[in-house]
Amino acid sequence: MDLFLIAFGALFSIINPLGTVPVFVGLTQEHSKKERAKIAFWTALDVLIILFLSFFAGQYILSFFGITLNALKIAGGLIITSSGFALLTGKFREHKGMKRKRVQEDIHNRDAISLTPLAIPMLAGPGTISLLITYNQEYTLTKDVLIILSAVLLVTIAIYLILKSAHFIVKFLGASGINALSRIIGFIVISIGVQYIISSVENIVINLLS
């Protein structure tokens, strides 16, 4: 249960589906309620596939490029920390490469927005992918793998429910409420990134001294 809560909390915080709500609303203003639900479903499914691929292909990526686990954790920690700062400063969309002008262009030019820009880069970004690759290397027991995959599945279900209710959430919380939640999540994301960097540095120092 501890591993499940840790994995779910880390993934949900880094993915931050609440931060994607304003973008989703902007991209689906001209869609019907049924069409929005369909887009939310396909977005969540795309994210699930991307996360599963990241987890299972992680060891091959590391092996192919000759990247050590500590190096990946430090790089991932920096990316995660950067995402956290973007949430704290209210620049999450810019950090994900989603400027307001580009969002408006996507509304008129894209037929399918579930994969891009929603699934990639808004939700399944490099921070999430590096975290799952790290989990792949750290947890090899079948029980632990199933727990992590269950956490991934629950996160994608949460993404679907949040995006499906995005227009209601915006009306209920308003822009200020979403920004406040994003800043709280941003602090948690920064802490996760810093912790990954610290644990990696500790491992490197221990290896050097041993």
C-alpha cells in the first residue's frame, strides 16, 4: 500500500491533470458534452499507453544509451523540479510549450487533440517518463511492478474524470482556485524532484567511498 500511495502521489503531482483543465476547456469550447467526454477518454488512453511504454521500455533505453540510474534520476529530478517551479510561478503552459496563441490555433486547426497537445506534452511529459523509467529500474519484483502499474491505471482514470468534468471544475473553482491548487501541487513536485537528486547524490558518494 505504501508503494502504491507513493507512486500514485508522485505521478499525479507531476502529471498535474488539474493544470491541464484550462487548456482542455480552451480547446473544447466548440465541442458538445459528448464530444468532450470522448476527447477526455482518448486523452487518458493515450497517456496510459505512453506511461506503460515508458515503464517497460525503460531498461532498454538506459542500456542503449549507456545511461546510469543515478544519472537518470538526477536529470529527471531537475526536470521535475523545473515543472514544479513552473506550477508555482503560474507558467505551467509555457513550460509545457503551450502558449495562449498556440492554443487558439489548435482550436481551429486540429481535428484530434487527444494525443497532442493534451497527452503529449501537457500530461505525459519528460518528468513523468523519467520517473517511470526510474521505477522500472528500482522495482523489479512482480508484486511491485503490478502495484506501480495499478497506480498508473488509477492516475489515468483520474485524468479521464478530471478532463471530463473540466468545464464544471472551471465554473466551480474558477481560474484563481485552479491556480491555487496548481501552486500547492507545484511545491510537492519540487520536493519530489529535489528528493530524487539528493538520493542520487548520496548513492554516488557512497559508491565513491566504498
